[in-house]
Amino acid sequence: MEEELIYDWNLKDAHSNLGRWPIVLFDETLRDGVQSPSVADPDLDQKFELVRLMAGMGIGAIDLGLPGAGPRAKEHVLELVRMIRDEKLPIIPCTAARTLVQDIAPIADIQQTLGFPMEVYAFIGSSPVRQYTEGWTVESIAKTSRKAIEFAVGEGLVVCYVTEDTTRSRPDQLRILFDNAIDAGASRLVLCDTCGHATPNGVKQLVRFARSFLEAMDSDVGLDWHGHNDRGFGLANALFALEAGVTRVHGTALGVGERVGNTPIDQLLVNLKLLGHWDHDLSGLNRFVHLASEACGVPLPYNYPVFGDDAFRTATGVHAAAIIKALDRGDEILADLVYSGVPATAFGQSQVIEIGPMSGKSNVRYWLKRRGHTNNDVLEDAIFEAAKSSPTILTEAQLSEIVSNASV
């Protein structure tokens, strides 16, 4: 029925590569997300629940933190990996490290202690601006990287090589660094939009370059995309990266992260589901978003897609009237379609009708009916007039008071 009611321009002449390559989502909430100066590092019990929710939704890998940052960070990573091992969660435990032996050694120690395989995301700046600022050369970056990668591989760790600021790096220099990392034993390359510089076209060009490089080497090394949202392209760039051929895409709950944050992994999950490329159950996504908001101390904006208070809430007369007509048919799917681009019921939500200055009388009748009040013209008019004279929607308390006064 949906196909008959909606002409979908999104599918017209679409030649999507989504699904051509495997899609693995990599959650960075507990590492890059908590690097934001406005975000709290969740306590361990909250992290346990977040990881369980991620695994239940099909997120394939997670960055558990930076063990080299200190004792608390190392202890949290140790306990999280222990939980993943003991509960047999289908999620790959990963950690971040600078390309320095002293950062990687604590990760190797955790892996040895628990006897459970881990991956390390070893990062180093690669762009000319970073080289100039730090006094580095491509040769010194390659030398530092090789020493760290070879140490990690020798310790039995899977290494993912992260070139920070890849989206502002020169292709000739990236070839040198990629070749050096693979020769040293890296299993994955991570393309980083560290400063949120890339546009969708930039993403396509960079991913195609990296794929061509790997194909020319006849290499089975994996390819990641790690994006930030400084220009507002975080979600779009993640989808373009998947189209272009990466097999792991990074994101964080609510898009938390340094500056304006990272790709919001919850929105990425919603869009992959709507595009038909995510088969996993997302019934836990609402809990995941709200837990992340609480645990990280990040308020959920009222207009946040899908999970904000106003995502499926209206007080506008025309909109409400159409939704009410659909609900009066007993058709919740139609109610989701008529004024929503995302089906509320698919993500554990529902349409909400409020009463305010932009409302029509259908809003009032709906409110009265849903609360079991017998409708009459006097009561309807009293609520309607109060709404039209109010600068905001009427609260439940205000509406109940009007009902009480009208019945006296």
C-alpha cells in the first residue's frame, strides 16, 4: 500500500552500491565521543549497558577507550572486554592509541590478561598542516608508524592504521604511509575527516583513491571511514563513504565528540534501516539514545531526529487533522506516513497531538476523546479559545483545569 501512496524520488534512477560490500558500524561513543569537553565519561555500569545495546542492534565493533590515558581508562577497558568475552557478545572490542609503544603496551597487556582478541586503532597525523605544525616529515611519520605497528602485531593485536586528517592529506604522501603500514602488518586503513573538512564529493574521491590503491596492491586490507560534523556533512558523508566502498563506518551516540561532534550513529542506523540495508532489530535504539544522553550528560534537543520530544509531535491544525483522520481509520501505518518521513512505530515511537495557538478544533476533539471526556460545544470552545490566546501549547494541567471549570 505504501508504494501506491508515496512516489519515492529517492529511488528514481538510483544506482546504489549499498549492500555491494559488507556494512559494519563502529561505535566511538566511549572514546572519541567522550573527548568532547562538554561530555561526561559514563560510569562503568552505564558503559556495560551501552555496549550490550550496541551488540543487540548489530553494531559490529566498538572503541572502548584509550587505555594509555591512565589507570581508570585501562580498568574500564579491561572490564568491558571481560564482559564482551564472558557474555559472548557479537561485537569486536577495539581501543585507540597513538602510534607509540607506550600507548599500545597497555592494550597488549589487557589482551594477554583476558586471552581475548582485540583490535588497536593506532593514529597519527598525516596532513601537511599537521606536519608543518609538529615539525614532522612523511619519513618520520612512516618510521614512527612502523615501529608501533610492528610492536602491536608482535603482541598479537590486530592493527587498524589511522591517518588523522586524511581528507586534507596529499595522495602521494598517503601512498607512502599506506604502503608502509600494510608492509608493517596493518589489517585496516582508516580514512579520517578529523576536522570535518570533507564534502560528499571529497569523500567519494578519497575512498575511490584508497580502494584503487588497495586493488593495485591486490590487498585484502579493510577500509574504514571516520567522519566529523563541522560542516554539517557527518551523516551524508558516512552514507557516501559506504556507497564508495568502505566496509566500516564510525559514529557516536547523538553525534557527540570534539567540537561539533561525529557522525551520529543512531541516525545512521535509522537511515540504513529505511534504505533496506540493516536487518538487525533496532527496538533498543530509543533506550540507547536516551541512556547515552543521560550517561554523557548531553541533553537531547527537542528537535533531534526520531528521538527528540518533537520528532512525532504536532500542535498544528492542518497536520493534526490529517493524522487524526488516519488514526480514525484505525490505520497507524497511514498515520505515520501522512506527515512523517520516518515511521514512528518502526522505532518504538508514536504520533502525539497537542493543543496550542496553531491548533484547530480537531486537536481539541482528539484530546477530549483520548482522555474519555464527553465532548460538548461549551467545553470544546473553552479549550479552543484558551489555546488561541496562549503563546505556547497548553499543558495537561492547564487543560485539566479548563475541563474542571467547564464542568462546574
